[in-house]
Amino acid sequence: MFLFIYICIFVEEISRSPKSVAMRYNDKGIDFKYLLVSEKDKMFGLTVNTVGFQPVAPNSLYPSTEHPKSYYFNPKKGRVLSEYQFVYISKGKGVFSSANTKKTPIKKGQVMFLFPGKWHSYQPLKETGWNEYYIGFEGDIINTLIEKNFLPSQNQVLDVGVNEELVNLFLIAIKVAKEDKKSAQQYLAGIVFHILGMILSLSQNRSYDANESTQVIERAKIIMRENIHKEIDIKEIASNLGTSYSWFRKFFKEYTGYPPAQYFQELKLRKAKELLTETSLPIKEIAYELNFSSIEYFLSFFKQRVNITPSEYRKINGTDKQQ
């Protein structure tokens, strides 16, 4: 009898993205981690070998040469991995083929599921590029799920739609992997289960969530989350997504409960709280990291919404409290 306990801890995490003068949304830099796995970790039943994010601009080299030789490949020749991988495309278009799948167009909102020991190849279209999130894993638990046909090998491209929560799970996984604290592998295993469950649910209920309007808003939420350290232009986002600003603002508020600008401010506030509680960064540097115009404005912004100053918040909730 196959039995495992999946404890899911819902955590609000927001990834960091570099500052940029140009308004190129969803183009934060490549971010990945390759992990060492101990024999004890393997006994848990699922381990993660790599996790990352890679933005590929139009007409640029793919894949990045920064990856290890065991992962790097020539898209014309393809490759064979020794692990499973989920590869989620949040932006752009491309193609995928494998031993079981003929050459198939790939678009944003789709997941490619890669199997160990099976040949595959994929790449973005030169004219569009793409943004990809990926996580590589292996273990007896996943093998059992495959044997029980939860993830049939004949269907390696799953349509899940553009989904901010799914993106956030990948961002949390990247953060956990890079911090590499004790029991990081077990934490990452839980995230893989969460990603797997979400992919299955989204793909099997796609008709319910496929409304074009909701996909526009989900796309906008991902843009805001990936550009938390920049200034954004709400009207430009609406234009880039092919909608009028008036419709975008109205439907965004109906969908999220916040006007777009306020939603972005709430993301900044959550990130500020995270940096105050989990790091020792000076408050001035936090204000700079989140692209506030001045330290004075950040202090005013924070106190207006939290009713205490950043220093007081850190003293109550941060590392000072634990010491």
C-alpha cells in the first residue's frame, strides 16, 4: 500500500529581481541552483536536484552556457536526463519534442513534463523568446505515481494556463534551494508535491479557468511579482497585454479586490515585511531595494499601512525577537 503524508505550509514569498531603467517586464535575470543530495535525503522518497528561472529574450542564445555540462544541451540534438523535470513557460512561445511526443508548439501557460532516460528537446522561438521555470527531481514516490498513471508518459505537455500561484511556488523553491538550510530537501519535496497537485488540478479543470480575461489578470500579477524591485507603469502593462486601461483597472479590481496600483503596493509591503523579519538589511537599503523614491516616503508608506514603523515591526517580528 502506497502511503505518504504531505504537509503543505502556505508561505507568501516574493523573488528578487534586478533593477532596470528599461521597461522590460518579466525579464529578471537567470536564477538557478543545483543541489547536493545526501543518502539520508534519498530515504525521504523524493529529492530535488535543480530548480531555476531562465528568461530568454528574442534572438538570443539558448540554452544558457551557465548550466553544468550534464544539463546543457543542443536543441538540435536534444538530451536525456537522469531525473524528472517540470518546465513551466510563463511567457513566449517555442517547440517541444520527445521520444513519445512529435514536434509540438509550446505557448505560455503550458508545462512540459520530462522523464528520466527519455530523449527530449525544446527551445523558444527566435522571434518571441520565452520565460521558463523548472524544477528537477527524482525518488521512489514519484516512480510510484508514474506507475499508477497519475502522470501518463504519453501526455508530456499539459495546459495549465498562466497562474501566479504556480509561479510563486517555483520562486519559493528557488529561495529555499539557495538558502540551503537544514531539511531544505524535505521542504523542496513538499513544494514539488504542491506543484504536481496544482498542475494536475489546473490541467484537468482547464475549461473552467480558461477565461481569457482571468488569464490577462494572472499575467499582470506575474509581471508585478517578477518586477517587485522596479517601477512599473500600469497603463503600459495594460497596453502590453492588449487591453484598454479602463477595462484592465476595472476587471483587475473585481478579480483581486485591489486596483492594480494598490495591488503592486501590497506586494511591496509584503516584501518589505519579509526583508525586515528575515534579514538584517538596514531599513534604508530595504527602501532602495524596493525602489521607493526616498527613505522618508518608505517610512511614511509603511507606517500608514501597518500602524508602526519598520524599526518597531522588526523588533516585534524579526530576529531581535528570537534572540
